[in-house]
Amino acid sequence: MKKKVVVLGGGNGSAKSIGACKTFIDRIELSAVISVSDSGGSSGRLRDEYDILPPGDILRAVMAMSQYPYDILKSIFYKSRFENVGVLDGHNVGNLFLVFAAQYAGGDFVSAIRALEQSLSARGRVYPATLGDTHLVAELANGEIIRTEALIDRPVYDRSLKIRKLWLEPEVRIYEDAERVIREADYIVMGPGSLYCSVVAALLPSGFREAIKKSSARLVYVVGNAFECDGETGPGHLSGFVAGLQQYLPRPIDMVVYNNHIISDEEQAGYTRKNWALFEADFENVKDSELIQGDYERLGKIGLDDKKLGAILDRLLI
């Protein structure tokens, strides 16, 4: 019987884990549960104008599920933005497809996702974490409250103030089909990507903790090795990422997958140009989870290699 694997999170990080799991797709049933609290950019505008779930992270997950190359699909449907065409400026084909397909289906966003999956020959199913209209809210170390994902992900406040706690306003419930795949999963793969705005955001709808608690799935956290210097004010060391995620889970993370690639001077310069930094690898402080180390750096480009990550996950999950 095939193992049931669920990738949980949002953004480009979850797309990496989906791509990694797709390298052994013939031996698993693959699903993804994706956060839908994005409030910035094209997704935020469409959300406000059409009273619809933000489509961007869902789009990336469906593209990653496709049998076609993700980088090509991303260039066509996501990265290419309209210019000098009036109200369409700044949007992309993929987001608009999901919005207008949902409208045509009477507001049924899930039907729009299924239509896109069929169009791209997806190898698995993508589920929004919730169908509710909600926003991400963070409490900082000094008690200050920051509302909406856009302001948390690209902070204008004092960057020395770390995020203390995260929740959703208004409170919303987990989407019933997302709850089902979580409860039926053999493995739940979280990350990589932004700890709070991507991974934790997907865990916040009510009923999520209970679904994971009732699931027998092993919990796997793909943590990578770096973070955006101008992104959310999260931890700067490995154990902080693990503890930060653990705070929102009902039981211990079983495995933490860390990218142990030794960065060359040339690669370090590339990280610096992108304003990324490596976090401190304090292995000794990761105590309650099995630590799996492997090199899944994307050579020649900054970031993670889904095929290398897939080889690691293949050994762990199958």
C-alpha cells in the first residue's frame, strides 16, 4: 500500500518539498495543505477586490504538483507580470485563472483548484488550510501587535523585536478535506520556507492541532539552512526554528531535515546579494527530534535542490 504524504506550509518552500516528494511519486499518495492568509502583492489585491482566498501560494503548490517542469510553469504562470494593461498590471496568468475560474464556479475556489490541477496534469491534490477569510496577526517581544501577513513578512518595525506569538483574525476552521488528509497521513512534511508566514500560518485554523493529534503521521520538518534578512523577524538558529514550530504542534516533531552544505565564498557572496543569511546550526540544542543532515543545496544558484531533497526524503519516508 502506498504511503500517504502531506506537504504543509506555503510559498516557494512548500513547492520545494512537493517537488522533492514528486521524485518518488509512484510509491506515495501526495497531497498538500497550503496556508491562505497572504495579504500582499497580486494575491492581496485580488483577495480584496473579489472577496476570494489569496491564490498565489495555492498556484505555486499546484504548479509544483504538475508533471511538467516547475521552473517553466513558474516563469509562465507566476513570475511573468502584466504591464501597461490597466487594472491587470502586476497580476499573473495563474492567479487570474484561479480567481475567474472560482467566480465562474459560483465562488467555489476548490473547484478552481481542481480545474487548474487537471490543466497542469497534477500528480497530487492541493487543499487550502481553510476556506475562511482570515488574516495573520503577530505579537512582538515588546507586546506590539502587527496585523496582516504583508506587514509581518516585510516588517517596517524594529527588526530586533522578535515574533512572540501568532494567530488568525477572525478565527477560522480547518477545511474539512484538509482535515481528512491530515488525519489519514503517514507522514506530514512541513517547510522549508518562512517559519511563521508560511509553515505556522497553515497550522493556525481551529481544528488543526486536533487533526494532527489524532493522526498517526510522523512529523517531518525540512528546515533548510538560511533565512531572508529582510523577512519576518524569526529565529537565527536551528533550535529556534524547531522550537518555534513545535509551539504550534500537539506532539513532538519526529525528524528535522537540515541542509548541511558547506557554503563556498562564491555562494556566500550570492547569499549576501540576495540578502539571505545562514542560521546558526546549534545541533546540541535540538533534543526531542531526530536530526537528519544532508546536502540539498542547489549548485550554481542560491537555494535548495528539490531532487537532492527528494533523495533524502525517499530514504526517510519509504
